[in-house]
Amino acid sequence: MDHTTFAQLLRKWREKNHYSQRDAAEVLKVSKRSLENWEQERAMPQGFGLQAMLEIIQPKRKPK
């Protein structure tokens, strides 16, 4: 089972796309401070916001 945290997924997605924190925040339509807090595991997006962001940042799995 994969135990990747949201913070790790977010940082990996941002670095893979060569985004600064400011650029990533703009793509996700959140403040840079929110993104920083998420990457430092000081906070988490809630509800539909979390679901929407996971759809953007999660690596796509290939069908078996």
C-alpha cells in the first residue's frame, strides 16, 4: 500500500511541472501561503477543494 502524504504528492507534482510555489498556487487557484502550509503539513485543503486538487496532482494510473 502506498502511504504517500498529500504534502508529498503536492510537492512532487509541483517539481515535476517545474512550478514555483507561486506558479503552483495560481494553477490551483489558492494563495501561496495555503500551498506553503500544505507542503509543510501545517494544514490540509478541505472537502471539495481537496478532491479537486487530488484530481489535478495525482499521477494518472494506467489501466491493467
